[in-house]
Amino acid sequence: MTVKTYRDPWGIPHLRAADARGLARAQGRVTAHDRAWQLETERHRAQGTSASYLGSAAVAWDVFARRARLADTARRCFEALERQDPATADWVRAYVTGVNEGLATGTARTPEFARTGLDPGTWEPWHPLGVWLATHILFAGFPAKLWREEAIRHLGEDAVPLFATDGPGTAGSNGWLLAGSRTTTGQALLAGDPHRFIEAPGVYQQIRLSCPEFDVIGLAVPGVPGIAHFAHTGTVAWSVTHAMADYQDLYRERLRRTAAGIEALGPDGAWHRAERHTETVEVAGEPPLGIEVIETERGPVITSPAPAVADADADGEAEALALRYPPRVTEDLGFSALLPLLRARHVTDVDRAFDAWTEPVNVVHAADTAGGTLHRVAGRVPVRSRTNRTRLAPAWLPGHAWQGWHEMPYGELTDGVAVMANQRGPAAPLGVEFAPPHRADRIRALLDERRTWSAADLPAIHTDTHLASAASLLDHLAALDDLTPGAARLRDRLLAWDRRMDAGSTGAAAYAAVRTAVVRHLAAHPAFAALAAPPAHPEVLLPWLALTPRIAFALEHLLKAEELFGIDRPAAVRAAVEEAAASGPAGTWGDTHRLAPWRALPEPSYVGPALSGDHDCVLCTSAVPGLTDLSARGPAARYVWDLADRDNSAWVVPFGADGVPGAPHHTDQLALWLQGGLAPVSTDWDRLDLVEETP
């Protein structure tokens, strides 16, 4: 059977092949055709070689990737996959073969290659595992442990819960499951939207994979075969949300140099030889950078390696930080889950497949046409001390080794509904910090407004803009008196505001202006002065350590706390509202709250479209109050999976199916995404355009 590539009206590829291996090859080939630049960027990021063509802006990531040993870990995981699951390894190889077959055509139609002088490389079988690892290595938020150390050192233990909220992380999600008892058809519905940095091209690829063994639609990760996170097989559908589990540890290492190399002090009181070698990071337009790569028995050292003894302390020792993460320990990235997911027919199949899941740790929702539902956590979380989970663990003291793996918890539906939005839920025993409950509570409240829902009804929930977290600041405003007339009018206007962060709302803009001023006043207070200067840690980790974003995302807690290090919060709010009133009308929220997607090659002249939503809205388009109203994070896709009729399902991504600028399907979904609309899923082959047949 030849491999056939069809396209729907949105340019989304629908692939047919004789078997799973042929389908993987076709998926690799079509992805290379549509997204060659994205694939090569992700491959280079996994290797730590992106600065070779992107220049100095990419050096920090490349250094981190090298020191964290991402490429070496991916290689080891693929070698283990070949030993333990050769069928899946062969399937991955087929995908890589397809990528290599399609790169020449994809490169020729993509202008970024000419702009940078980059020639496409040759993919190796471990590269999809490297792409997966590099994409998710920061999802567990291990840099938050560095923040806690700084907060405790300067403010004391009581500071930790004040700042414990979903902060400058890289991912989140909304997801909800309605059992048949809560739908108009009697069959289940799943819906949601993963929140990530919005990238151009997008981080999700709409695709259909069909062979005699299975026929699956869903959102794939470009560079990785199959459809892992969000899919519908016709008889069962699944989706995931970020569980907010803590499964990576940072160890404080005591290192010393000897004539033979570097040694690390272990918990047995003895010095042990650490692995060490040097690597060179090539940088376009600049001299190459030599770095030292060190690994102790705990894991790779990710901060600047130990200096020469002459530069160390009096004992000839220096400290550094080592990262311990599950795939480095187990040589397993969970790829053995991918084929069983494609072959799933019932929720029991999905459940068994996710038993092999490793990372990121997710909450899974699934439902099938037989009435089955699933609500569980999937992934691998080590059992270890509380210090490991919350702070930096001293590598030289006993009691901080990993002691096996947690059993993954299961949840239940409540009145036929399960809602996850990164809040505490089934994964609560596995995590430390979770998102505030506002998004989850709002979704649940909206779902409870009616007894039954249809697929067509659910986009209204995706786009809800009510901001419950505004209450703490508005309560402070309500308590103020003796304001100037202009500030009093602004206060009264905000107290009458409907608390919706709509792009066209002047009230939302006024609220955001006051909020920004409050954040800046708090960040400038002497009580936080010691946290204002970023500590000497890798640049990649600094967003978790920046004071202003920390205050911005924890503002609700900071304003509600009984006491805040002697800070006069009413005075800060008073000063903020007076400043905002003196500045005059703020326009509409969409004037400043605009989409700012990440691009490997930035476009300085780009002005993004206006956005509704905010960090704690269901429509989660995150600004960073105090720094910018621009939004770099938001819904990287939206979906509704209908178990009554797969063709009644719908989806959308922020831009389009094609990664090539100027192509017809490069940004044709943007208007739909901005409006909160969804594109229909179409699985009728007779209504699709056959565009290619290959042997």
C-alpha cells in the first residue's frame, strides 16, 4: 500500500499507510515538509548547538543543555529502548527516516535557513527523545527551589508560603471531562487547552494517523512520533494537564580539584571521583566558548563548575549544584507508552499505556464510547526527603538519596465532572506548589450552571475572562479613604468593574495599571531589597529568581497576608491608585495586552494582536504585572473531543498547520483562535484533498 497524504481545508495533514511503521515514516516526512525550521531548531536545542546559527542569544540555553547532559541522556534512553522495547525503537527509527527524507524539500520552502545560513542536518534515532526531553526539562520547576533558598535566607521560612503559587513556570493547562450523564448525547466530552509559551510555529501539530490497526486524530509534538497528549481514536479519547508534581532535585555539591580531576564529597564522608570533560559551544559571529561538563553520583552539575583550588575557599573546596532527574537515572523517557496509546480502544487501554509514562508528570482524563472514564496521574516521581522536594539537598549528608517511586494516584469524577487546572487535586501528595484554584473553580462553576452540555457549548468556557484573583486588590481599594478626587473616581470605577479581562475593556486596563503600580511599589520596598539582585545562577534559571514576577504572581497572597515584613500595604495601594489616576485613561486592555510569541529568529517590528484574558482567568493569557502586559504564554491549542461523534469534535492552534511564513496555512487559524472559535475535525476521506502518494 502506498502512503497517502491528505489535507483538510485548514491544511492539516491526514496520513494513511499500511502499518504503524509506514505511518511513522509518513509522519516524519510530512512534519519535515511543513516544519523543517522548527524541527532543526528543536534538534539543535536538544544537542546544545543552537548558538552555532542563532548567535549569542542562544548561548545560555546551549550551556545549560550541555551541562545537564540532555543529549547524552536521550542517547542512553534510546539505547535502553532498543534493548527493552525494540518494536517501539524501530517505529521511532521509521519516523526519523521520514524526517530525513522530507528535510530537503522542507528546507527549500523555508526562508529561515537562508537567513541564517543553516544547512539541514541528519537526524539520528535518539533525536526525537532529545526533543521530548529538551521540551520538558523545565516543566517540574526545579529552579523554584533556588528561589525558596533565597527567600528563606533573606526573609525567613515564613516567606515560602507567601510566594507559593504558580509563578514564572513554563506550562499549565485547563482540562475538563464530562461523563455521559452531563452531556446532551449521553456520551462523554473532553475539552481543554494546554498553556505554554506561544511559539511560531506552534508547539502542537494537528494531525491524523490512520492505518488498518488504528485511526487517530490529535495534537502531536513536532519532532516526536505518534500523538501523546491529546487524541481521539474514535472509541476513546484522552487529554492531559500539567500535574505540578515535583520530580527533580537540586543537590548542593562540595567539589574539589585534584591532580587527577574533580572529586565530590559523598554522604559517606568520602571523596568520590566525578566525571569530567570539556565541550565547545560554537557561537555564530563570536569566538567559541569552552565549558567544563561535570557529573557527580547525584547528577550533572548545572552551575559553573568548581573553580581552581587557588580560587576556592581555604579548604580547597567549592560548591556547585547538581540536577537529578528521572530519565538520567532510569534511562527511560516513557516512549513505550506512545504506540499503545495509538492502539487504545477503551479507557483501560489508555490507563495501561500511561503506566509507562515518565515525564512530564500529568493528570490524565480519558473517556470511551462504552461509558468508561479515567482520571489519574501519570509519570514517575521519586520517593525522597521533604528537603529534597522543597529546597537544595546537601549531597554530603545522608538521608537525601532516592528511595524508589511513588504509586500514581487516581481521582474520581464528582457528579459526572472532573476539572483540572493545575490546582491541588489527585497529584497533591506529589507536589509542593500548585496553581491557585481560581481557574478550576471557575470552570466547575460554569459547568454547574446547566445539567447537560454539547460539544458546541464548550468554547464559551475556554474563553471565559472572569478574574477572581482581583478581589484582594479591590478589597484594599475599597478600604481606602481620603483619596484625591481623580483617584477616588478611579477607585469607584474599579469597584463597579465586572472583573472581566476583555481586550476591549477599559475597566480591565485600569485595573491592570493599578496592579502594575502596586507590584512595582512592593518590589521596590527595602524589605525585599536583598532579593532584587539576581543571584549568580545560570541565565536559563533566572526567570524563577526575578523578584518582580514573583511578587506579581503572588500578589493575591501578599495582599491578604496578616503581616508582610512591616510593609504598609494600604499605603502601597494608595500610592498606586494615585499614580494611575494621575497618568490618565489607560485605554483598553487589548491596547497593551498583546500576543508576543517566541521565535527562534525574533522579529523586532512584530506587533501582536490584542488579547483577552489574564494569568488567573480560564482564558489564561499571562502577562507579567510590573514588567509587561505582553503575553508570551497562553493556550497553545484548544480542543473538544466528542465521544458521540468524532467529527463533531473541534480544535484550533494559535497560528496554523504550516510552519513556513507566507504559506496559505501559516496563520489562517489565528483569527479563529483570537475569537475563541474552533475548527471542525473532519475524518471523511472523501471530503479531504489527496495531495501526495509515495511508496
